[in-house]
Amino acid sequence: MTLGTTTQGYGEPSYWDDRYTQDTGPFDWYQKYPALAPLLNFYVPRDHRTLVVGCGNSAFSEGMVNDGYEDVINIDISSVVIEAMQKKYQNHPKLKYMRMDVRDMSAFESGSFDAVIDKGTLDSLMCGHNSQQNATKMLEEVGRVLKNKGVYILITYGAPAYRLSLLRDLHLWTIKLHVIEKLVAERSLEHKKWELTEPVPLDEGGSVEAVLGKNPEVHYIYVCTKDKPTNGIGA
Ligand SMILES: C[S@@+](CC[C@H](N)C(=O)[O-])C[C@H]1O[C@@H](n2cnc3c(N)ncnc32)[C@H](O)[C@@H]1O
């Protein structure tokens, strides 16, 4: 996904309904569960209650449950994909699917999740109209539904120059950056350049060029640990 006029539809619910009507998947953006599992296992214990925002028809959450995660709630703005996923996983009690806009998750109580996982959803909102307002609304809601010490794991194509200030401006969490090579699953593990569970040092300005070089072929993973209860809730 790149920013530009052709991707503007990614911020519109009707785009996703059309897309999921035509393409029933499963399809995973950026990375599949097995490639990211070591990082998830590192930050999210298997009995923690997890929310996957903008799940689409990805097999990621199924991968989590098969790996022992016990309570995975999935939301998406597209009713087409949510109905399809509810049907597909009707006999999987550890996987739940609900239609919901990530900018308004009032159906969930504050401080009700240990982890929120976002693979490509903030990126989608940032492609549409009013991207800054929508992204801020989304992140405020993510911060609200997280327990204190809970983690928001954002998997994105967005380098720190395009994501860090947005995340930092909320003053809600401590941020660690990890990276994973694009298409790592298809490459030999011997050629893996970055250790997934090892954070990349971030300086004040958020530059990572000294460590990663210019335009590295990676996806960025921001692990944001909530350390400020919102309105005193979420401890
Ligand atoms: C790039 S896709 C990523 C899908 C999936 N997470 C994956 O990794 O394959 C973005 C998803 O976000 C959903 N989405 C877009 N805007 C949303 C919103 N405001 N609230 C909830 N979901 C939204 C879309 O319907 C789509 O399924």
C-alpha cells in the first residue's frame, strides 16, 4: 500500500464492501501469522484478551487461536466481511467477529483489552479523506479500550518519519519499534537481516536510517505499551 490518489478508497467503507464481495479470501496484508508469531508470543501471553481491528478476511486470528490464544475478538467496518467471517468461524468459540468502526468502539468498555492488533488498518484510514482526524480518533479509541500496561501492536508500511509523531502526540504509551523483512516467509531464514524480537533503537527524532539504511525492505511494527490510564480508567 502506498499513499496516493489510487489508494484513497482504502479509507471508505464502500470500497471494502465491494472488495470483499468480489474476493472472499483469505488474504493477509503485509505478513502472515507464522512470520509474526514470535513477536506476538513475546508481548502477548496466550490467555490475554485480544482485539484485532480491521480484521478483513485475514487468517491471522485463526493462526492466533491455533497457536493457543484463547480470546480473540475481531472487528471490521465492512458488514460483508464480518458476516462471511461469522459464518466461517461459527464453530470456533475463541474467535468472535463484530461489525464496528474502529473510530467509535463505544460497545467496548474502557480498559477491556490486554492487546490490540492492527495490521494495515491505521494505514487504510491514513489513505482516505480527513486522514489525520480519523487516525487520531482511531488511536484515542484504541488507547481507551486498552488496559493500563496493555499493548497496541501496529504492523504497517509506514516508516517512523510518517507514524511516530502521530503515535507520540497521544502521550499514552511507551513505543518500541521492531522490523520484519518483507516476504520473510518466502526467504531463507539464513538470509534474515533483522531479529524480529529485538527492538530497533529509536532516537529522539525517530530516525532509523543509521541502523536500517535508506529505504529498507521492511514492514515496521510499533509496540505501544499503555502507561497512562485514560481518565483514570484502565488500570
Ligand atoms: C488493509 S486491510 C487489512 C486487513 C487485515 N487486517 C489484514 O492484515 O489482512 C484494512 C482493513 O481495515 C478495515 N477498515 C477500514 N476502515 C475501518 C474502520 N473505520 N473501522 C474498522 N475497520 C476498518 C477494512 O475493511 C479492511 O478490512
